[in-house]
Amino acid sequence: MPARPPQDTTRRLTPRSRTIQFFPALDDDHRAFIALQPVFFVATAAADARVNLSPKGMDCFRVLDDHRVAYLDVAGSGNETNAHLLADGRITIMFCAFDNPALILRLYGRGTPVLPQDDGWSDLSASFTLLPGTRQIFVVDIDQAQTSCGWGVPHMSFERERQTLSKYHIASSDAERFGKYARRTTSIDGLPVRNPTQPAR
């Protein structure tokens, strides 16, 4: 997701309705809205497992076409999304405006983790600037997009990206990173995960 530009008070995305609307694919309005948001949220679940909900920032989201999006994943404290997508596949991505106009955009679909050792990694990763600690890219085939009013979302100002995770990975070696992968082979509910077997290049 490109760095968010300074707020332009002359530009306003206008929701086409104050009620919920569903769309079979992304359009230019959706793309413009996504490009303005500095954070998005990802939800996944699997049978007999906890629902996972994660916030995402940094320059990591891409619209690949009207029916597919992808986001780059940097190694953190867990790998729940990977485990859930391998077990179930369902994923919801949510963007919401913290300025005017109020709007929420949800993307419903099925996701696939693509790792550095997988076929297709080179072509897919070319859409991104790889970040320190890049672990995988999640590709989402969109079933539906949904907009809703977002009137309950507070006004907040974007200040800056947090650099802590990137600094941590820059200071870590590949050996340290892969050692952690070797110890983290399941989700918190015991579901298996796939880990990289080679560095992201």
C-alpha cells in the first residue's frame, strides 16, 4: 500500500449510498479509497480455532486486478493467517476512513499464502518493494466487495509509519530468522503453518 499522501481537503470520495452495498469486483472508487488508507485489518478463521484479526500498515498492499489483491507479510509474533488459509481459506480485509467522508470497505474472498520457495513468487513479488523480514505474500481472490457508512469510526490523524519491526529485522540475520521459523510450526490452536525455506529476494 503506497505511503498515504497528505490529506487533501479538496478531494472527497463520495459514498454512493449510506446503506450497505455489494459489488462483484473492485472499481476505480474502491482503488482510490484503498490508496488513501494507512492501515487495514485482516480477519481469518478455521474450524475449532480462534478467529484471528490483525492490523496491517507499511507499504504492503497491492490491487492486482479487479478481482485479486495481495499483501506482503513481514514476520512477527505469529503466523495465524497462514495457518487459517491453509485449513479454511476464508479471509476478510477491511479498510475504514478515519477522516471525511466516513466509509468502510470490506473485501470478502479466499486467500493463498505464496512463499519465496513457491512457483510464482518472482512474478508476484515484483509488484512489491520487499521489506526487511518479508515472510510471504497473501493473494486474495475476491468474491465480493462491500461498502457501508462508517459513521461510528472516530476521526484520527495519521502521523507516521512505525519503524520498529523493520529495524528489528535489519538487525537480525537470516540464520536467526530461520531458527525462529523452525520453532514456530503451528498456530496458537495447533494448526500447521508453512514457513519460508529460503530468504525473500
